[in-house]
Amino acid sequence: MDPAVRAAVKEHADAMGLDVSSYVTSAVLRQMADDALVARRFAAADAAVSATEALPAPEATGPEFDESELAAARAGIAEALAAEGRNAA
């Protein structure tokens, strides 16, 4: 562990009245619980993605996108990402 990080962990553990081992164990257990919650929340979506990826690729049935259609799609994606960024702030 980086010495500066080690010192910060010790400082925080001391402030909480815990030894470093207890402090780190608590943090690890909390992170593991958070990870498990995220995995449960996204399990159905992950399964759907896996099932979709397992399907054979469809054969092209229509014309390719032209440059104006690609530009419009890129602009829509950029706007959606910008709106998401504004909503997250």
C-alpha cells in the first residue's frame, strides 16, 4: 500500500476509534455488500445481454446507413449524454 494511503487509513481508523485491521475489514465488508447489491440489481439485464450476445448475428437485410443518418445518430447520442451529465450535476 502506498505510504500516503497507509497514513490516511491509519488517521481515519484512529478518528473512528478502531485499529487499522478493523477499519479496513469494515470497509471491505461494506464494499462487498454494495457490489452484491449492484450485481442483484443488474442480474436480469446482464442475463439479457448474455442471451442476446449468444444469438447468431443477423444477416444484413437493408441498406447501410448513409453519412447524414450517422451524423444524426451521433448528434442524438451526444445530446442524450449531455443531458445525462446535466442531470447528474
